Amino acid sequence: MGKLFTLAAAAACLFAGTSAVAQAQAQTQQPATIDGKPNLNGIWQTMNGANWNLEPHSAVASPDERVDRAVGAWGAVPASLGVVQGGTIPYRPEILEQRNTRRAEGKDPEKACYLPGIPRATYMGLPFQIIQGGGDILMAYEYASANRVINIGEVEIPPIDTWMGTSYGKWEGNTLVVTTLAQNGESWLDRAGNFVAPTTTVVERFTPMGPNHIDYQVTFDDPELYTRPWTIKMPLYRRMEENAQLLEFKCVPFAEMYLYGDLYETMDDEAKARLGVQK
């Protein structure tokens, strides 16, 4: 309990706006290793189009025509070479139909500010922080103040399915290997409808490529969804500015009209005024 309390307190300090250790000084002020393992402490971020679609895709208009009318090119999807090794996710035929239905419906849980799941939390385009001591590791994400504890030790059977699953870690040489189980199956892997299920095993590999880059690979294994295991690969980049820190992006207030807009339409003007809803 004390260990988890310490990690939770660290996360609370981050989201209170506490400045992170200056990234540019990290290499000289922090040890290169902790208990003989690579020191991954720092604020990291991806630079790719994975959050739009893990697979290669051309630039296209927003899937939601209302967005195009409202904001024009702001809602467009930029092109990407993709991050899936081999290019295509090997869905079973009937599961591919489910993915295509999700894509057409466009009900990405990110719109509603639900927790993003693993590994999507890593490549949403917002920074995240690794807090590493000598035991369990905390990863804190700017999006929705999400966080997770990497339990260093043997993989166990989680007691319950959750949005972020339960993560177990071990070191293989200089690589941190994290196995995540028991995600609830409600989260998407990207805005294109790709997804995992509660039965999916997600294995992440964090391998330092130097002081400021991490090779990040994730393998998905689930015979109920895919014809074979498949992998995504991308670099993680250290944020180098001296005042690098996680800021708050508590997106719930921005999702209220998406979730409850139909209810607001039935309110009278006085009720809308109390809630600050524009007429």
C-alpha cells in the first residue's frame, strides 16, 4: 500500500503542475542506470500519425461531415506511412467487418474523453512521463490525467477488466518488457476503429537508443481477433526544453456536449444559463 501511495502521490504532483526535471540536464544530473537498469526517467512524446490510423493512409477529409463544414481543413486527417510492421493488421475476416463498422460509425471513445487504453496512451501526440525508481514504474499521461503502474514481477491474472488494463514488467537486458492484460475492450487503438479485446495480450518493449530516444515496439496477440501476432514500431523522443512538464488536459468538460447535447436541447433557457450553455 505504501508503494502505491508513493506512486500516486508522485502522479498528483505532476498534475498539480510541478515542473519536471530539466530534460536538457538529465544526461549529466541523472545516473545513466538505476540498479543496473537503463534510466528511462523523463518526459517523452511521439511524432507520427498513429493516433489517426495505425495502418498507412492518405490524407482525407474528416469522417464527420459536420466537422468539415465547421472547421474546414482543421478536421482533415493527415497522411501517414503507418507504424504496423508489414503494413496491415491481420484481422480475422469477421473481425475486420467489425472494425469497418466501428470506423463507419465514428464513435471513438476519445471523443468522450474515456481513458485511451494501452498502447494508445503512448502515441496520442501528447507527452507522457516515466517515473522510475528501483522497483515498480509509474507512467503518467497528459491526456485525461491517465496513469498506470508497471508492476515489476511475474505476470499474474488480473482480478478485473479495466480501461487501462493491468501491466506487469520485467527487464530483458536493457529492454523494459511490459505485458498488459485485461483491458475492457471498449477503447480503440486509433481513430480509425482498430481495437483490442479483453482477451488480447499486449506486450510493449522499451529499448533506449541513446539518452534522448527510445525504440518502442508493441506486439498484439489474440487468436480470437487476429490470424497471427502483429507488431507496431516507433521511436519515442525526449522533450528537451528546460521547463518541460505535463500540463492538465482534463477533457471531460469538452466532451459534455458530445455526450449530452441532446439533453441540453430539451432544457429551458434558465437551465442552460445555469450550466453556461449557449442558446
